[in-house]
Amino acid sequence: MKVIVALALLVCTVAVVRGDLVCGTNYCKQHPCTSPVARSSCRSPSEYRASHAGKCACCPACVTLLSEGAACKTYSKELGETPSAVCREPLKCLNAVCTRVPSRKSG
């Protein structure tokens, strides 16, 4: 029984890593956007992203860019989730807050 559970976990992990759990490699080709967003419709503090909205991030969207200290949420593209707001680069969403993460120096 332990072997079956371990094998099932391994298969799920590989599927998530490859993005095949929900989206699959051809999902966007098989499910084209029905209401695309025009680049000109995005206003600051949003930016246009060609592949961001809809299930599996197949469609264009205006995405609000969040500043340091702003509340945020982590999403999973592999599970079909796409956020309407993301932390501005180079910030990362850590513990539900846009946080500056020190860069790792190699050496």
C-alpha cells in the first residue's frame, strides 16, 4: 500500500512540474481566448501581459503591479489560477506580502 501511495504522489508531482495537471501542453491552442484585452486598455499601475488571464494564462490581461508591503496572494498557473494583481519586479509574494528578497551572490 505504501508503494502505491508513493507512486501516486510521484506521478502527481511530475504532472504539476510539467504543467500537465490542468493546463497541459496544448491547452491554450485547444481553448483560444473569446474576449481578448487590447494593450491600449491597460492604465497605470497596470501593465499588459499577452499570456496571463483565463484558465492556464492563455489570454491577454491588464495586471495590477503591487508595491513593496502590499497584500498579495500566491497563485498556481498549473492549477489554472491567474491573478489580476502581482508584486512588481523584483518583489516576491511571501507570507501574503510583497517583499524584497535579497539576491543570492554566487562566489
